[in-house]
Amino acid sequence: MENVSAGKTLDEIAGQGVSLVDFGAPWCGPCKVQGPVIHKLAEKFQGLASVKEVDIDQNRDLAMSLGIQSVPTLILFKDGQEVQRLIGLHNEAKLTQVINGALPEENTGGAENGRT
């Protein structure tokens, strides 16, 4: 799990491979609820996809450039291109499905490697 520091560009955050980026803020109640799910996904997909958290207060320019208007907002990127955007709280099963959908088929594996 990477907490994105201020001043990073979109290319630095999501330029290569599959990345799930969680845009939130410390004052956001739903973001605090979403946090543990995001941390589980980071462990589950380690080596297959990157999972990152972006504090919109510290990264205002990036959030504005992506049109983030509500938090939490989760954006799935593949090779720097937005694939899917989810707004609000989402459970682990839904987010696992979203990430698996962007991975090459040989890396999704299903139940045998814990990615259900």
C-alpha cells in the first residue's frame, strides 16, 4: 500500500500496469470505513496490481485534474488510462472483481489463489 505524497503526477501514480487509486481525505467518515478494505486489497494483489491512497487535501491539483468531486472515489487505471471509476463505499468482493477484470487472464486465477 502506498500513500501518495503531494506533488506526484498521474503518470507517477498509475503509469504502468494495473493500479487502484483511492482518493479520500482524513476528515471523510466513509473514507475511514473504506480504508481497511483498501489495505486488504493491497495485500491480496501484491505483485499483480498496485493499490494506492491519495489524500485530496495534499494533492489538490491531481484531484482537480481528474474531476474528483466526492470522496471516497476509487479509480482503476491500466497503463495510465482510466478503466473504471467508483464513487462511495465498496466492499472487498466488488473491488476484487473490478481489479481482476483489468488483470491479464493468467493472473486472475480465481479461488485457487485467493482472488475471489
